[in-house]
Amino acid sequence: MPNLEDVLKEINALKSSLDNKSPWDSIRLKYLEQLHQKTERNIIAYYSGWLQGKSGEPTIITDGDKPGFMNAIHGLDRRIGLDLLLHTPGGDFAATESLVNYLHQMFGRDIRCFIPQIAMSGGTMIACACKEIFMGKQSNLGPIDPQFGFVPAYAVINEFKEAIESVTANPSSVPIWQTIVGKYPPAFIERCRSAIALADEIVGKWLIENMFQGDAKAEEKANKIVHKLNNYKDTKIHERHIHANEAKEFGLKISMLEEDNVLQDLVLTIHHAYMHTFAACNAEKIIENHLGQIMVITNTI
């Protein structure tokens, strides 16, 4: 398997031989095409460059990503399903839900997800909407507990509970807690509760209708998974990394990349190619299929 350094050598070797073509684009497309030939399915890579120090809205899941998927899906033979390569820190909850709904309309439940390295938060939600998730020993999913500007909804609720208990036990603590909870806008606690409930509802529904379709214990399995993923008490931080063995224990349908050396080589080589692209170019996010149809998102600020 070409490692990270080998892929860079291949990119550098192409620089002098290509005429007005990007070597990064050429290498990515080469291996995306090979993965398509291996799986005989449509391939779309959804990649963020946040690990290369890029930041802000262009790196996360937003409604602006849907045109990229529309472009990547246009002209594909949707009868052969979709293999989605996913590398993202997550992002907007509503945008994630809308994107999943669009993918389901295009491919039904015939969507598999590949996690070469990390798919956190909203990325984990997308993975849960697929019929199967492929991970390696290095791959990670993450908790799906809702956040408001990096503030966990669960933490807000717990803070309010602590305030009530403290004030009840010691009324003189009221001024202290007024300062703490006064930073939240009206009805914010209810908004947090609703967001947590909605995450449970949506992800549970996707699991039942896709990953566990036809399973007599679909609802039971979905509830267990949602409880594990949307449980701030256990995960403790939103950035918690969930490895493949733990995801299996939760009940998710995880297939290990290591079980197919050719598949593993192709997926990881594609991953290396994207890492080099983000390191060398100003791209913040790339949405691309195996035919070379691509949308590149950059930070214009």
C-alpha cells in the first residue's frame, strides 16, 4: 500500500509531466476510479481540511455542501448504489439532516460509508444513516450530542439543574447562579432539551429504516446505539473518539477495512491523497466523485 510519503512522491513525480493539470487532482481521481472498479459502485468523497489547520464554516457540514453533492451525483447510475468516503469534524445539525434526506432520495438505503480516519458529530450521524460502515483500526466516530456554539446542550441542562439544587439548599447562592445562568438567552434550556430529543429521534429513525431494515429488533438496537452516542454523561466531551471495536459494541454494523487488503489500500491511499491536497492547496473542503466531477470550497474571507 502506498503510504503518506509514497503518495507525495507520486504527486511530485507528476508535477513535471502534467501540462496545466493539477497532480493532486490526477492522483485523487486515479485512485477514486480504482476504488470504483473494485466495488463496482458509485464513489463520492466528502472531505474537510480541518486537520491541516483550516478552520471556520468552510470546513464543517453546511447547507452550502448540498450543491456539491448534487454536482457529484448528476449523471451517475444510481442503480449501483453509493459508497461515501467521509472525513469531517461535523457541523450544522439541520444541514446534516437535510443532506441525509437528499442522499436517501437519490440512493434509497443502498449507501455504504467509509471512515478512513475521522467522522465526528454530524459525520457520525451521516454514517448512522447508511446500511454499513467501514472502519479501520485508525478510524473514529464521535458523540452526536447537540452543541450550541461549542457549548454542549447536556452541559447547559446540567448547569441549570445544579443551580436549582444549590439555590434550594443555600438561598444565599442566588447572586452567584444569576451571573452564571444569566448568560443564556430566554428559553435556551428548552431549546437544548429539544435538540437532544431531536438527535435521538432522527438518528434512531435512520438506523431503523436503513442499517437495521427488516430486523425484528431494529428499534431495540437503534435505541441502544442512540443512547451510547447521545449520552454526555458517559462520553463526557464532544470530541471523544469512538474506535471501531467500541462502535461494534454499541451495535453498529461495522466492517473492518483490514479484512480486505485491496479495499483497505485503495481507501487509505485516497485518504493520503486528500491530506496532501489540503496541505498544498487553499481548498477547505472537497466533494468529488470517481468521474472527476468536483466542487472545491475555499475560505474567501
